[in-house]
Amino acid sequence: PSFWVVIPAAGVGSRMRADRPKQYLPLAGRTILEHTLDCFLGHPGLRGLVVSLASDDPWWPSLSCARDPQVRRAEGGAERADSVLNGLRLLGELGARADDWVLVHDAARPNLTPEDLDRLLTALADDPVGGLLAVPVRDTLKRAGPDGRVLETVDRSVIWQAYTPQMFRFGALQAALAGALAERVAITDEASALEWAGQSPRLIEGRADNLKITRPEDLQWLEQRWKS
Ligand code: C5P
């Protein structure tokens, strides 16, 4: 199916301990954000892509993708959900309709493969709700008390890590995010807003290496991986 994309990229990424937001750090000769956009640009189903950026972001204009006619810039917001909502508003101005699919993808997830993207699009094309790429957890999980001692071992067979892209209908996503924000519900991904609205997003198993660059070692790992 055809689809729109929103890339929230207005966070500071303090865990990277770098001099700039993590999506502007170099990876294999370009910035992380350019690689991330490349996962979508050129896809035959792409209708348009919006990047939500901090208003004082000085790095974006120097990227070549800033001049791509399929790419537009929206204002970032206080929380990730605000940044996504601002991106959706711009998509509405660009002609997005309530039933159109929107994919929201983290700016710092540059290792999405075309196969994973197409698997998500195909699996959810006729789904009434939508869903997200996800990966079953590998490690044994413990629930701990405030003293750092184990309270119990959690059944990991039913636990997944939520990745992106997350794919929902434009109208439903906008309503869920706006509603959850208005009620001050903690929203760390788009699926949690849909869950708050009473929907059950579908999990589509994806590759574990579609990781979000969070710590310096993640970047080193990916750099090595792409070299070999
Ligand atoms: O902090 P975390 O890595 O979970 O952020 C996920 C994504 O949300 C990042 O791409 C970040 O730039 C974005 N974000 C945003 N606006 C905020 C906070 C985070 O666009 N206010």
C-alpha cells in the first residue's frame, strides 16, 4: 500500500554524550539521519515524509535530503508524541486522509532493511488497526524491588521489544495521540497511544539488528557491521 512517514527527530539524545543530537553523528561517511531517511526515500509506495526537528536545529539545512522534494520539515514538540502530532498536522496539509497509512520511525534507527519495511507493509495492508515491528526478548527478565533485589522472574515468552516503524491510519493515530496527551498518559511509542484508545496493534516480527542508536557502543557496533 502507499504510505506517509513521520520521523520524530527533536530529541537531545543525552545518553550518547555527544556535542549534537545523535541523529547528526557520522556513520559510514554520512549522518545517522541520512541513512534513516534512505530506508524510505525511493520506495515506490512513499507519498511524503516529514521530519520533526527542534526549532533551533542548525544541522538539518546542510543535509542533502533537506532539499529532496518528498521531504518536509515540521516543528518538534516537548515530548515525542508532540513532535509526531506536529508531523501529522503537516501531513494533513499535504493531503493525507483519515484512512491513509502513516509509518512513524525513530530518527536514530538507520539499519531498517527494505525486507523488514515491506514485510510490515504487506502484513498490515488489510489490518483494521495496524501495528509495529517488534522482536521477542532474548534475555531472562527480572522484576526488582527498590533495593535492587529480585522479586520475580517474568515469563519472557510473551514479552516483545517494540521497534519502529509503527504503522497506523492517519486519523486514528492523530486522535489517539491527541487524546492520550490531553489526559497526560505516558506515551513512549505510537502503539501505546492506540492501546490507550482501546485498540490492539499487531506485532510483526522484525530483525533484531534494526536497533535504535542509544549509546556510543551501538554506533561503533553498526559501523563495524557495515564495514564487514
Ligand atoms: O529518546 P528516544 O531515543 O526514545 O527518542 C525517540 C525519538 O523521538 C528520537 O528520534 C527523538 O529525536 C524523538 N523525539 C522527538 N521529540 C521529543 C523527544 C524525542 O522528536 N521531544
